[in-house]
Amino acid sequence: MRKLILLGALAIPLLGQFNSYRYTAGNKFANFPDFEAPNQPEPAKNACVQDSFWFDNTVCKLTDVLAQWNPINPAVFMEKIPVSRWTTENADASLYYTQISGDVPPKLGRGQIAIYRASDNSLYAHPNLTAYEGQEFRWSDTDPKVMYYIPIGTCQFSAYDVDTQKTTVIRDFRVDYPACTTIRNDTEGTSSVGSRYWAWMVQGAPRFGNTRLLAIVV
């Protein structure tokens, strides 16, 4: 981008600079050292390693997605802790959850989150729920057995009890906004402390290629 600003009889070129370089791994444009890849072998499930690559922290392997979910075709699977902007532990730190990519079991679609016991990392529950990123799963801050989420294809802010496997609709925003196609906090927001306040973007069907924002509701 190049602009000219006229000052009296002088023409002074101003150069606008933005994103001069694409992101580059390593230290081509910075003085940061390159880290060596870890040389520790991957630990077995529930085993731990200590490695200087991890700043001498102890790193433990909580789950074994290969053996647990699809030993025949593990390439289509990934199990991970969700975005670190919120906790994956429940209110009393007895359970935590992970997100799974792929169909579990294959062709049957048993959902895409897994709930584990924090005490021994054993599987506690595998809810029969579709759980992509847009379903916004969050633990209740007060009830250790309740997760909040949005059932896929709805505008329903809901609560799921991991013991009874029952879903309770807290509010259906299609009642307030009939054109609603989804509600979300853009997969990176979360509620206030205590889960009393939530901010939702109420979205409608795309128009002219762009998602329509119908309302922002707290």
C-alpha cells in the first residue's frame, strides 16, 4: 500500500506496512533459540516422564486414544484437552473431560467427549452427544455432575447431568429470535465465575456469504 501526502510543493511517499513476513518457525527473524525435539520415549498410559524439553516439568500421559477408541484405524482419531481458556476439571476436581475427533465407535457416532476420573484417569462416561467445538461444553462451577452445552443444530442453552445422562433446556433462543440458527460464544469465551452470567451471540442463517448476528444476549 503506497500513499502520497502533499506538503506545499513536496510529495512525500508514505509506506504502509502490515504483516511483512509470514509466520516462520525458528529464529530467522528473532533471537530466540531453537528448541531441540524431546528425546524421551512416549510414556505408557498413566506413566510420567521428566524432560528438559518440557522445562524439567513432569509430563504424564492421561489417556491412550489408540487402544481405547479405534485400534484398527487410529489415524482418523485425535484426543485432546480443549482450549485452555477454561478448565476441563469439574467443580470438585474429581472429573475432567477431553474432546475426541472421529466416530466412536466407528459408524455409530457415540459422541465426541470423554469424561475421566481424576484419581486414576479411568473412563467415567462417554456421553451419547455430538460434541464439536461449537457445542461449547463447559462444567458448572458449582455442581460437579453438570455440564452446560448447546445441542447441535439448536439454539438451546442446556445442562447435561453426567450421571443421569439427561439434558435440561435452560433457554431456547428460537422462542426469542425465530430466525436463530445457533448460539455461541465463539468457542473461546466462557461464563462468569459461578456460571451465573453468560454472553451469547445469537446467529441467523448466512446472507450474502456472511453469518448474520441477530443479537448479543447476556
